Amino acid sequence: MTVNMTKGQAISLQKGDGGSLTAVRMGLGWQAAPRRGLFGSRTREVDLDASAVLFADKQPVDVVFFRHLVSDDGSVRHTGDNLVGGVGQGGDDEAILVDLQRIPVHIDQIVFTVNSFTGQTFQEVQNAFCRIVDETNGQELARYTLAGGGAYTAQIMAKVHRNGPGWTMTALGSPANGRTFQDLMPAILPHL
């Protein structure tokens, strides 16, 4: 059963049987919003990029994004860049796979961001979401839907962080501005 998350909500990444998840997929989906023009509605393609920043004691130690598809330790992997969105018609347009068992013990948080590489604002995006899926069986566990667009070019979407022996996901949904994950670092730090 999927949990529809609200901003700030946290859920434990435990299986229903009490066991821990071993591998999850953070999926990102979006569509370009139609714009009304002189000759009717039309859409302009929007290139959103998903990134995962790995932190150890509030210090960034690695990042996975379209130009660095696999973390240095191999535990986090980006499936590739999607330049237009909406291809999955509600499915994932970009995805980041996380092998929770392989994450080194010093990594305590992974923050997932989304940014508009082309600089378009989220006013030009609709149906944007991030979701977490149990990669072993394909079951969607949680979904955070971005409600309404805004005059910003990025979102700090969610984080997965250690909670005792397991992991917890927190929906952040914090608007920010920047074309790349590097631009977003000052906006990420308050969420650690």
C-alpha cells in the first residue's frame, strides 16, 4: 500500500513483515504544463534532473546525477538522463537506485533533488512527483506529489536517512533555485 506523503512527513523504510528493505528506487516523474498562447495551447519541453547527494555527518561526500551515474562505492546508481519528461505517462522519467545494504556506514543521509537544467520554472511543470519503490518486488511504498508550480527552478524533494539499524524517508518539498545540484547546496544544508 502506498503512503501519499505530505511535506515534512517521515516514514520508516521497513517491510510489512518487519524486515528491512535492501534496495529502493527513487523515481521522478513530470510533464510539461500546457501554456495558452495566441494560437491555442502548446507545451515546451522541460528538462528536469534528479540528483542524489550523499552526506556523512552533514558533509557532502559523493553525488549521483546525469554526469556521474554511479556513486564511488557503487551503492547508488542513476538510470540516465531524460531531457523531456512525460515519457512514462505517470511512470518514472528518471530514477535513482539505492542499494541500502551497500551504503558505507559513514553515509548517514541521501538527499534527493530535482532541478530544471534549462532554467524553466516549476510554473511550466505539472504532475511532478517523487516516489520510493521496493526494488526487489516493484511495490510503491511512498509518493510525494508536488502540488502547484512556482517561480523556482528546483526542489529539495526528499531524503533517506539512517534511523537506528534501518532507514527513514522524509518528504521535504522545499523550493529552491539552481540549474545543478551544486547550486542547491546552500538550500540543502538546513534539511540535514
